[in-house]
Amino acid sequence: MARKAKRKANQKEVDQQEIHKQEEVVEEESQPKNKKQKNVKEEPEYFEDKRNMEDLWTTAFPVGTEWDQIEKLYGFKWSFSNLEAAFEEGGLLHGRRVYIFGCTEPQLLSVNGEGKLVCIPVIVAVVGDFPPSDKIGINSVQREAEEIIPMKRMKMDWVPYIPLEERGKQVERLKSDIFVWSCTQRRASLGTLKEDHLKKYEYCLPYFYNPLKEPDEIDLSTVVDIMFPEVEPPVVCDFDWKFDEVEEFVDEKVADEVVPEDQRHAFREFINEKVDEAKKAYKEAKRARKRAKEETSEETKRAFEDMRFYKFYPVKTPATPDVSEVKAAFINRYYGKAHEVL
């Protein structure tokens, strides 16, 4: 019995020694293999701090841009540091209430020595006491008539922009004097939209109406978009009822074999009908502007007089094409020209 107990004690001691050896091996393997490795320190990884408003231009929806072109806007690392600087102390937008929307301007630019058609992102900043408009203008050659509809019908609205440094605060404590044009239409559900409604997004223009301008000061268009569907292919053209004569216009289209001879009368009547509609709308627009001016309060008049439009183009960087030669003051047919281009 004593011999058996002694064998157990010896076996236990052997087991303990074996465990101790295995622990030493593990510890040895975990240690650096030479002294030089002990002194090696990992270099800290640095990330460039995000600027407080660097995502402002990407937050503003590029109104009127085709859906498949929106992603291409970010093919270049565009910089709108000029827009960011405008909100800093001493900048022209600092401390002011600003409404911002995006748009795009396709231009032929030099990219790596080659001429390429580039969709340039442009930002328009409207300084004013209230939103410039809650409506959108929709118009194209293919559409029979211009539409002015509420922004919300296209899932668009003005929403507050919160700079990065402020986003950690509680919602009720946030205050912003910067508002961006937002669109909540999900791209994933575009396939469920009807073709006509989907196309409207491509023809959207930010709408602006200034009741203070006299009717004669407004560039009310006398051009009628014609799409005559009675022939194949349909006749698509412009007719200016202020400068064009109907008979001469029809004769020219027939002579050019754009309109068949047997459709001459129908084409002439179609143009006359569209011109009558356009003239009626033209007169109503002038009357509406006159009424609106008479009904506008003095406070609102001052606000319209003080409203300013600023158009921002991306600044030149080594990673982006130079757009300095293609800058233009014109915004769109409703806004007209910007007060300043940057």
C-alpha cells in the first residue's frame, strides 16, 4: 500500500514538472527572439482630421442631374474649400441665413492631357431671411407644357445642415442657419416609378419667383416647344411667336420634308393652338406678377431686395480638372444670374 502511494506521488511530481516545462516553452515563444526586436516600436497611424464643413457640398442634392450621372460626380475628389471659407469669420456667408442647392454643368475639360466631357458639380448659395421657394419648375422639349409643382411632390425639401463639430449635441439644442436642398427618393426604388415621373427628376429646375420685378423686366419666354406627334418620327422644334411667322415656318418644314405635304394643314393648326396657349399663359404670368407685387408687404419687399445669389465652382487641385475657364454667372431661367461667381 505504501509502495502504491509512493508511485502515485512520483507520477504526480513528473506531471507537475512536465506542465512547468510546457509553460516555459510557451513563455519563451511569446518573447522577442532578439534584443533588437524588444526596442522596435510601432509607428502610430495618423488620419487626416475631417474639416468641419467638408461634406456640405455633397449634402446638397444636385437638382436636375440624371440618376446615373450622380455617382460620376464623385469620380473626382472635388474641393469646395472656397464654400467652406465663405462661412468662416470674415467670409461673405458668415453669420447669415443661407439656402444651398446643387446642380451640374457638363463641360469639355482637359483630363490628363485628353479632352473629356466632365459633369462639374456647382453649388448655389442663396442668402435670405426665408427660403427662396418651395417649388420646382419642370420643363423640357419633350413635355407639352411647363409645370410648377411643390418640392415635396418630388420628395424634396429644405433641411438644416449641421456642421460635423455640432453633430454630437442633443437635437433640441441644435440650431442652424444653413439649409440644404434634400431629396429622400431612394435609388433602390427608382425601378418602381413610372417612366414619366422618373424623367421629371432630370428636368427639375430650382424655381424662384421675385414679385418685385416689373413684367417688362422679366425674361418671359416667347418660345413654344413643339412636338407634333402625327408623323413618324414626331416633329420636335421651337417656335418663337414673337419673331416667327406661322406660314413661313410651316412652308420651311414641308420644303425640308420634315413635315409631309398631306400634314401641312394639321401642322399649321397644331402650331396655332400651341401659340394661343403660350400667349394666354404669358399674359396671365404678367398679371400674376403685377398682383403679387401689389399684395407683397413692405417687410417681404425688403427681404427680396436684400436676397443674394452666390455660385460656387470647385477650386483647382492636383487631383481635379481646371474649371476656371468655364465658369458662368447664369444659374437657370428662374434665378437668372448670380450676384457673384466664386
